[in-house]
Amino acid sequence: MNRGQALAVFLTLALGIVLVSGCGRSSRPETQAYDIDTSDVYSLEVVKDRKKKDLHFLRDESSPLLDSDRAEFAGLPYFPPDRSWAFECTLQRFPDPKSFVMATSKDRPRDMLHIGYLPFTRDGKEYRLNVYAPRDTSSGNYWFIPFTDASTGRETYAGGRFLDIESPGSDTVFLDFNYAYNPYCAYNPKYDCPIPPEENRLAIAIPAGEKKYNDRH
């Protein structure tokens, strides 16, 4: 068995384990109801990351879930992993980052820097997502990409989704929509969340990453 096969077997077994909490009930969300190729290490890594997040939401005191939702929590809903929604992109930087005030759900604007944009091509058509950074990370070690797409408000959260790129080693990065996630406002109205700016409204549907949590959100 080669290293890739061993990893695939290990992750498959790890994802199938039912962890039991001290209260005697299952503390592991149920496995997502989609099939993945267990020989595909990329898909297994995506699922591994999702399971880690599910466990955090279920167990951690900082979980954004309402107590009433946590009692019945069986994992966040996602689109199946699809590596065709991961794009190698090069940040098109502005010579000087532009000041940008990002609106939020509770009208508490946040000062950001608009550092450039990431272009990507899908089905022969080019799109772009603008990239922002909080002012205290102006050195470029964290990129924030809030966006909406044609699935927003239907299959995905009405307030849009986010992508983070942490500690980029260069301006060439993977824009991977399989890791698109909902803001905490999708689970709990007490949170104040950034609102994706108009220039990051994509005309295409992106069936990758996290779906809307439930019909209430």
C-alpha cells in the first residue's frame, strides 16, 4: 500500500468513527450524504476539514450555534467536494492599497484595505473577486474575500459567503470555493457580519463549499 492509499484508508476510517461524549450521546455530526472517491486525497482533505469544523460547532463554547440548534446538530450542509472549483490565480495588486469601508449586518462599518483582485476563468469566461485585508494586516498575511453568486438566497446563505487566504507565500494562490463558508450571522442573529460589496457579486452559481444552514437563515 502506497502513502496515498494509506492516507485514504486512514481518513476514511477516521471519518467513520462515532465519538461519544461524556453525556453518552453522539458528539460527532453525521456523515454528509454524498459519496466521495476514497482514493482522492484532495476530496478526503476537504471532508476532513469539514468534520473538524462540525466538531468545533458542536463542542466548543465559542460555537455560533443557538443552543436549540446545537441540541439537534448533525453537521453543516455542503456541496460535494469538486476540485474543478479550485483555481490557481495571481493577485492583481493595486500599486497602493485603497481604503475601503465595508458595510456590516448591524451597521458597524469596518475599515479595510482593497488590495487588488483575483481573476479566474470558468467555462471560457473570466470572472474576478476583489480582495480585502483588515488594516492591521496590511503586510498582506491575510486576504478576505466576501462574495455572493447566483446561488445566494437559494441554495446558499442569503448574506453571501466568505473565503480566507491566510499567510499567502506569494501572489499566486489557489482560490478554492470548496472552502467557501458562511458568516456566523447564518447561524445566530446576534453576530455582526461583513456584507459582500457589490463588486463581488458573481453572475454565475458556485455549487461548491457550504450551503445555507436551514430555512430560517
